[in-house]
Amino acid sequence: MATTTNLSFAPPSYSRFAATRSQIRNPLFTSPLTLPSSFFLVRNEASLSSSITPVQAFTEEAVDTSDLASSSSKLVLVVGGTGGVGQLLVASLLKRNIRSRLLLRDLDKATKLFGKQDEYSLQVVKGDTRNAEDLDPSMFEGVTHVICTTGTTAFPSKRWNEENTPEKVDWEGVKNLISALPSSVKRVVLVSSVGVTKSNELPWSIMNLFGVLKYKKMGEDFLRDSGLPFTIIRPGRLTDGPYTSYDLNTLLKATAGERRAVVIGQGDKLVGEVSRLVVAEACIQALDIEFTQGKAYEINSVKGDGPGSDPQQWRELFKAAESK
């Protein structure tokens, strides 16, 4: 039986835990290689503690839930919920009053990041997608939707310790997760990467030296062949979070800034950057846009006004990508 932690609501308190810059730094390349700014990392930052919670990162802007399926009817399983995208995604789900269940290796991280929440709003189960035996069927009871944002660094780093490699995370972990999901799940949203279909072409072949794009594409293909309803989100280089800072407060205070406008494409043609906030929002919106089922979309964000959390604008953006 899976271990479940229920977090009853109370104001959170935090203390920064020890971490070195080298533990979470992941430059794509080291000297002497130099690449254009449009090149990017495939990664999810380690989730770290601070005096601000991800929930507070969404207090500046009202979330439009008018066109989303009934919040009370959803139970969204989030895998990778303590990463840079994942923690913002979970915070947004909480603000929308959408019930969430987090699948985590370390249960304490949920309390550090999200404070104490009531049992109905947020549940946490302990498990490691790299180990198929960890994925007990009870973890998925009642789950209606799944969002997977797991990832690791493209190049060898300390994050590869304890078999946290692209092969283990992006291939075996995704395969194990998809294999364990019940057929009743209404949608699986998988966060992948741009460039997965071009791993033998420059500059992607450099990024794929240790197989990160190959394994992400294998994970995508396994999901496609699973028979489960899915949407794949392929972000460009992730922004709005420090690559080398261990201060979560810095990440959570970040907004899309001037880069609020969203560009969505298909065919793995986009190259550029995208706000983590935009990726998180795209995942949530895709849950309820019926025509995104069975498709993959690349996503960037650029200067200009964006859709925010407006469901109709997101529908139009996804639809426009299909006509390009």
C-alpha cells in the first residue's frame, strides 16, 4: 500500500537548507564551447525551501477557471511536482481549487514547498518512478488526470547521483509511470523538450551526447503507444528561475516579465525560450482542450501580452498551431 501524507492547512514556515551552487548548477556546456542564447537546458530545478510558498506566487493575478472542467471532478496526479515547473503547476492547481496528488521520492519536500494543506486539496504519496515496484495501484485510485514534469540534466552532474540519469528518469521512469496508470485516466500531459525529433542534427546532437533527447523521445513514443489519451508539451529553454541560485524565493518571485506572449507550434520547429509559468499554465489548460488529445506541441514565450490563464485564448493558441 502506498504511503500517503495528508497536509492540513496552516501557515507554512520554512528554513533554508544547506546546498552548494555546484549541487544545482547545470550549465549546458562548459568552456570552451559557446552556443547561441536560443540553446537550452532540459532540466527541472531541485525544489528548495524559502519564506514564500509557490501558492503565493499566484496571488498577484486572478486565475480564470470559467471554462475549465469542474474543479471538484478532477484529481490530478502530478509527478515531478517539486521541480521548477512542477512546483508552480501545483501552486496553480491549489489556487484553482483543483484536487492534487503528488508522487514524490521525498515527502518532506511537499511540506517545505506548499505548507500544510487540507486532505481534500493535496495528498502526497511516496514513490519513485524509476522503480516499477514503487508504483502501487493504490497511488492511482481516483486519479482523473496526470501531469508529468520529471527531468534531469542533459550532461553529467551531481544530479546524476543515485541513477538520476536521463535513461532512468526520462525513459524508464516515464515508461514505468505510463505502464502503471489505469485506463480510466482522462488525460496524461507529459512535459518533454523541443529537439527530440532532431537529436542527430546540430545543435541538438551536441545536447544529445548523453542521450537526453533520445530518452525523452522514447518516453513520448511509449506514451503514444499506450492507448491512454495524452498531450505532449515540448518547451524551449526554461526561464524565470535561477540556474545557480539555491534561493527558492528568487524563483517564486519571478514572473514572465515582458515575455508573456505565447508561441505554440508543431513539427518540432520552434527554437527559443519559455517561461516556467507559461509551461505550467499550458499543462493545466491542455487537460481540458479536447482537440489537443493525441498531439505534441512546442512552446515558447516572447515579449508582449499573453493569455494569462484565460481558457479561450489558450484554445485559440493551440488551434492556431495546428493550422501553421
